[in-house]
Amino acid sequence: MGDHSHGSPNTSGTVATAGQGDEEKFQNPGLPPHRPRLADTNPRAEKRAERQVASLFIVSIIGTIVFFIGYFSIHLDDASIAELRLQNILLGLGTAFAMLGIGVGIVHWAKTLMPDHEITEERHEIRPEEDRVIAEKMVGDIIEETGIKRRPLIRNTLLGAMVLAPLPAIAVFRDLGPLPGDTLRHTMWEAGTRLVRDPSGTAIKAADVTVGSAFHVIPNGLKDLPEHKLEEKAKAVVLLMRLNPEDLNPSPGREDWAVDGIVAYSKICTHVGCPVALYEQQTHHLLCPCHQSTFDVTQECKVIFGPAGHALPQLPIAVDDEGYLIATSDFKEPVGPSYWERG
Amino acid sequence: MKALSQRRRHPLAAVALLLLGLLVTGGLYAVANGANQAQAATTTYTAEDVSEGEKLFVANCATCHGIEASGTENGPSLVGVGAASVDFQVGTGRMPMAMQGPQAQEKPVQFNEEQTAELAAYVSSLGAGPSVPDSEYLEPDTSDEEASANGGELFRVNCAMCHNAAAAGGALTRGKFAPSLDGVSEKHIYEAMATGPQNMPVFNDTNITPDEKQDIITFLKDIETSGSPGGAQLGSLGPVSEGLFIWTAGLGIIIAFTIWLTSRSS
């Protein structure tokens, strides 16, 4: 290490070796001349910089005080929403200025007042062969000193311990839950399940669904599930729409899946599972709000735009004796995004 | 009276009292309910309204909607859309349209209230449809927290996917959009739900009952007046405006700091 007047890059052995073959094309300009700062020459500027650094530190102190004012003067249990918002602002701004004041102050201090003469540190000469021999010798020494070759008992027990140690992880990860099995293929819907309104849970008469209507539907009994209510809802939610029957073009085998133009489709997007519920009643398009996948209800919810992989699954529906809409079976295909075993 | 008070400890007194109470509340409910239904049916128009409305219709609407509102290729038939539909479309200035486009947009109203009512009278005379809602459903009490909470849940299930969870509106396909609901009048919110204007689905009274519709209106008016609990809303547009802000302002600040850190002091 030395300062600028002593150091010169050209004394470095490696650079000299590299440049030996051909004429040196570029002159090394060296470091630019040292230029004193205002605070180095002008005592008043120095004083001013000192005051600036000190005031930045005072800003930090004020920030900490603001934090504690916000923390202690507003009590969580009896605060209104407006007071909570004020507390959040005070805590956030207080911490921000407490940190920033110190950081900015130190940098400003270093830039204006601390010595700024340039220092050059020369690169070590590279001695590859020697370094390699030294490293090899260190590894050899370690093996020799541990005596791992001479003590097979220690070596073998260590190997055994290291093989066994990761096994608890298998048990722990196994506890994350049973494999999904075929639960991804089935939902709560089954033959005879009534379609009920979300969130009230009241059954829907076919006559209630006028042309142009959209009903958000859950299976009857979902609200009474003792547990896993949200998981079941996430698979079973359905959008019920009524179109003019002549607008529907059911493919063979699906003719009796609709009731007088009333159709029910899974609301779970086949891309990444957002709820597809933006129904345009004139164009009969269903739009997914996440990535703009668009499904055409008149073509059995075929994908007509966007990244979704396949059509929305249709729920076959019928009307029971009392005029309420019921499902005639579960979905015929898994709802939601594709997965490895879906096929 | 004395005989009555002597029997107040009789074992059947409680039963008798309960029966009496049930009879009174049931009777009151039946009367009140009947009154409501009667009110709902009283929005009738005079024959003069209908004939005035027809004149206005022929002059202003028939170019697209056809004579007798039977529809042309430029505009749908209005038979059976009901008075509520006319009141919404004309009352918000969406009709008459300035030009054909992806969807009719809100603009200054072209007809005064009387003319709008006459147009509604004429169109509702062509076929039955949703009528202009009773004012009893249009007076939200935003201090009723239960109604507001119920309305919020209904809004999130039925409306939020298009109109945004904070009712700030959102984009649909091919230039269509769901408008912001901020500042829309109670009557027009109700009519939009009942009639499903343009690409909005219909939420008829069996899907969302009039009381539930009022709860939704209560919720909307509540969030309109109660302000944002979470600081700056940035238009309530979610990741779009928030992301834009942090990518420009946040990165800008970081870049400014980097430049300052590496710059030499004068």
C-alpha cells in the first residue's frame, strides 16, 4: 500500500508480462491530480459542512422521537381508523428519518470532511504453482491430522451418522399433509345437490333466472361444512347464466346439461385459478380479471383469448320436483388449472 | 281489569301472552307488507304521458330502436325492458348515444325529468318490465353498520369482479368497461342492478332482493363517504397504479441516492 506519488501501475509484474509481446498502444494516464474540496480550503465551508452533518443527525434524533410519540400517544384498543392511519404514518416516517438521518449524515460527513486523498493498492503477484502446492499441503495436513484414514471406526460411524441425519426431514415434510390423491378431480357437487346463492345459501328456482341474469352459486350444504369450507368453496363455485336457448351450441352428449338456456360453469379459471366472473351479457363472454383469458359461453366456454389452457368445465344441471335447480352430477373433468396427472 | 291482573300468575298466562304477541306482530307485518306491494304497483303513468313519450321516442330514439321500439340492426328492441331501463339510460345521459361504439357512455343528460318519465311511460306501455324503484329502497342509512356489512358481502360476491372491490370500475373486453360507482345516484345504482344495462348482467329481485339491493347501495354510499382507511388510494386501482407509483417514484429515489453517493463533493 502506498499513496499516489509512490504507486505506479506499471511496476506490476503481471501487467509488464502481458504487455511484453507487442508495442504498448495506450499510455497509462495514471490517476487524475488531486483536487481539494471547498471544505479543505475554506474554513467557513468546513464549518458549514460540519453543521449540515450535525443537523442530519438531529433529523435522525427527531425521527426517533416522532416514532415514540406515535407509539405511545395512540392506543390500539380505543383508536379510530383515522387515528390508526396517523399512527402508521408517524411510525413509518419516524423510523425512515431515524435511519436516513444517520445514513445520509455519515455519507455527507465522509464526502465533505474526512480526508479524500487517493490510495492505490497493488495487486498481488500471481504464483499459481506455489499457491497450489501450499493448498494441497494444507488439505493433506488436515487429512493427516484428523487421522481419518487410520481410524476406520470413526470414519464409518461418521458416514453412518451423515446418511441418517437427513431422514427426519422426510418425516417432517411428510407431515405437510397427505398427497392430494384424487381430491383435485372431485368437488362437492353430486347428483341432486341444489344450486344455492352465494353468500345467502338460498335455493334458486329455474323461473327466478331471467334471460341476461348471472347468479353466483355454491353447492347446498357448503355453509354447514364443519371444516375445509374454503377449500371446498374454492373448487365448487359456479356461475349460473341464462341465455336465449338458441344462442347455446351444445356438443353431442351435452344437450341436456342446460335448462331452458340456463347454464352453469365452474368459476375457477383454467389458467391459474382466479375466479372468472366478469360476464358480459350481450357478447356472452366471460373474462378473467387476472390475465384477461376470455371464454365464450355460446361455445361451451371455449377459450377465445388469453393464456387459459382449456375450456371452463360445465356443471350439468336439471330442475327437481319443486322447481329448484339441481346438479345432475359432479363436473365431468377436474376444475381449475392443469396439473401433471390431469392428462 | 282486576280479574285480569288476578290471573296473571295462571300457568297458561305466558302462553296466552305469547299468542297475543305473535298475532299482533304477524298482523302488523301483513299490513306493512301489503302496503309495500301496493306502493310498488302505484308507479303508473297516465295516457297523456304515454302519448307524449311516443312523440319524443319517434323524434329521438326511433332511428336506432325502430318505430314502436321493435329494434333495428343499430339498436335493440325495447319491448319489455321496462321503465327502470329507460330511466337509467336516459337519466344518466347514456341514451341517446352520441355515436355507435363499444358501449354507451355517461354524458350530460339530454332530457329533463318530465321528458324522461314520459319516455319511460311509453316504453313501459309496450311490455312489462322492471319499473322505477320505490323511494323507500333509495334512502340508505349509512350509520346502519349491519346493512352496510351485508351490502359489502353481496357487493364482493356479485359486483366487485367487474366494478372493483372499492367500486372504482374496471376494464372489460374490446373497449368495454365497468364504470366507477363513485357519485352514482341511489336510483341509478338500483336500476342498473334491476335491468342490467348494456353488458352488465341482470340482478333481478329473486337474485338480489330489493332489501339486499338497498344494502348494497348503503355499502356504496358508506365507502363513498368514509374515506380510505389505508392511506393514499391512488385511484383504488390496485397493483396497476400502486406498481406504477413504486416503480417510478421508488426507483427514482434509489437512483437519485446512488448518483448522490458516487458524486464527488465540490
